[in-house]
Amino acid sequence: MDVSQSIKEDMLNNQLPRGVPLRQKELSLRYGVSRIPIRDALLSLKGEGWLVPHGKAGVMIPDLNWKEAEDLWLMRAELECLLFSMAFDRIKSDDLTQAKIITQRLDKDALSLIERGELNWQFHHTLYRSAERPTLHQVVARLNIQVVRYMGFQYGPLGYKATSQYEHSQLIAMIESKDKQAALMFLRRHIEEAGRLLVSYLKQID
Amino acid sequence: MDVSQSIKEDMLNNQLPRGVPLRQKELSLRYGVSRIPIRDALLSLKGEGWLVPHGKAGVMIPDLNWKEAEDLWLMRAELECLLFSMAFDRIKSDDLTQAKIITQRLDKDALSLIERGELNWQFHHTLYRSAERPTLHQVVARLNIQVVRYMGFQYGPLGYKATSQYEHSQLIAMIESKDKQAALMFLRRHIEEAGRLLVSYLKQID
DNA sequence: CGAGTAAAAAATGTATACATTTTTTAAGGG
DNA sequence: CCCTTAAAAAATGTATACATTTTTTACTCG
């Protein structure tokens, strides 16, 4: 497997320390490659928002905090609704079929956090792709990548799984009945509500 | 100077070919360093959206197109207004002073594209920073980086400079008179109008 | 003549060794 | 005792050499 993928998994499973610089040497020993591919991975992960600079050199795993979460879900609400409205009238039945399949797969419990995050994004991605707006789509995709870092809370203490499942099916139904207005409002609430729940939890444990 | 900075400048001045893979060897000869720092620069630039993947390996300079421009200015309108509204009531007089200084500096003609882009972002950044929303701010910053690639059109054939100058002073005046509603609307129009102008021009030369 | 394929060329990916920068540590002075 | 500062240690940054992958080229077969 690719090194940067392994680092992501370990990050999500809290196998790597937050707030202190990640040492290239350590990582190279840990993953059994030289420092060059480690450097490449760290640069990419920094670019994707998984890592942030630490002082003048080096990178670290950013702390989770309610302010960041709030911003992420705010942006998701704005941009995903925009993208969804562009896609709505052009969503293919094939896409709907696939969205249903993804929903079923999300129903299984035996999923790692990273797999669940991946599938969750694929669900939304499937609904948005017929908009054919690559640049907007890409920014939304980046947000969804960042969001994965908070999924440990959502699916752990917040018991978000059931709610999320239900809302996915609801959304599909609204698309099938071609009720654009309702679907848009529902999607916005779906995102905003998840954000509110997470933010208030994060504030509380702070 | 940093290699990635040099590459950016050359990109903006059309000194590097679009659409074909950038060769690490060539770049290493061109900038007089080995391939390792070139690789690092390319990875970072890809992460920042200056470069896109080319096939299974390598990167290339993306083509400019109206669809991307439209998305970028759409997202800017949404997110910058959001950020600006969060900042508005907390903007310090120091920030306003600095914004005025930046406006003056933008008045000079003897600026490279990259300098002009940098200053233009600094102007907006100064107005937004008191919002203290790092994550939202960072996404907006990234959009403004991407936008720089289109500045050759805006300040060349579209004669955007005078308009932009005027609008910057207007915006400052509205902040000083604490008219939030008006300032927000003005900012949105400022961004949307620039986007419309650019998009219609790009469609035309397509 | 075109499509498919295999060999060669050329590119990217990686390891090791060295250079430079940053951080840490410890010593000295206020 | 704390702050400053300089030396040492440890980290990141870079160059060269080699490995692997990708792309190109040229050839064969239909």
C-alpha cells in the first residue's frame, strides 16, 4: 500500500501523536522505506490538509477543534448545496442505483473509519458528479477529505450512523420524486445538523 | 529564491508549456538544482492547484477555461462574503489603515502579475482576518491563489485595473461608515461582476 | 494500412550519502 | 533564578546513483 494511505489510517486510529512534529526518520523506520517517499507523502498530505506546518520546518497532525469543524460544515453546506442544485436535473438513474448500493454498503458495521469516510463521500460524489463542475467538485471533495478526521467522534460518541443512513435514503427518495426544492433544503439541513451536533460536542469536551 | 516560486512566475509569464507533462530533468537544469527539490516543488504546486496530474505519472500546467473560472468566482462570492460578514464588526482601524496602504501600492503600474496577485489577496486578507476563522480563511486563500492564474486576462485585455482600484476604495469607505449590509452586497457584486466579465471573455476566445 | 505487442528508451520513484538548517542543551552573565 | 547565547546534536534539505515504472518506438501479424 501507498505510504501516505498508511499514514492516514494511522492518524485516524490515533496511532500517531498530535501536535508534535512528525519525524521523517521515525516514519521511514515505521513504514520500511527511505526518507524520500516519506517526504513526498508528508508534502502531499500537507497539501490535502491532513497535516499542517510545525514551526520553521516539519509538519504535525493538527488538533481537532470546534472552530475548524464549524467552518468545514459551514462551507460544506454552502458549496454542496450549490453543486447539488447544478446537478439535480441531470442526475442519471445509473447514479441513483449506485447511490443506493453505497447506502447498503454503509449499513454494514464492519467498516474502518477510513472506509466509512470513503463510502460516505462516494455517496455524495455520485449525486454531484452530473453537475460536471470539476473545480467546484474538487473543492467539495477536499472538504470531505478534511471532514474524515472528525468521523471518530461522529460514529463513536455521537452515534451518528443510524441518522446518517436514514437521511441518505430520504434524499434518494426526494431525487426520485424530482422535488428539487425539498431535496436542496433537506441536504442543507442534513449537513448543518450534523455540523451543529459535532460542534456542540467538541465545545463540551474542550 | 525558492524553486516553486520561480516556477509560478514562469507559469504566469507563459514561459512553460501548458498541457504537456513538465519534465523533472528539464526543470532541474533550468533552475540549477537537483531533481529532489524539483519533485518537492511540483508536489506542493499540485497540492495548491497550480498543477494537475498528467496520466499515470507526472504533472502538467492545467489549461485555463471558463468553467473553472466560473466555479472559482462563484465560490469566492459565497465564501468571502461569509468570511467578511464574520469579520465586519471586528475590523480594527489598523487593518483599515493597512488596507489603504495596499490600495495605494496597487495603484503603481510597475508590478509583476504575481506581485499584483499577492497584493490583491493581501487587501482582502486584511479585511477578513479579524474574523479569526483559520479554516474558512485558508480555503478562501487557496481560491485566491488559483485565481492568480487568470490575472493575465483581467489586467491585460480586460483592463480591469481601474475598476478594481475604485472598488477597493469604495469598500473601505463602506466599512468606515459601518454599513454592513451595503458593504456585503458591494463585495458580492465586486466579485461576481469580475467573474462575469472574465467568464464571458474566456467563452468568447474559446 | 492499422492494431497489437515487445523491446528500448526515457521518465519517475527510491535509497544512500552529504550539506544545511533548526532545535536542543548547557554554560555564562545579569 | 531566569534570560541570553553559543556550541552540539538532531532534524530537514539536497545531490548522486540506482530501481522501477511509464512511455515511446519499431516490428509483426491480421
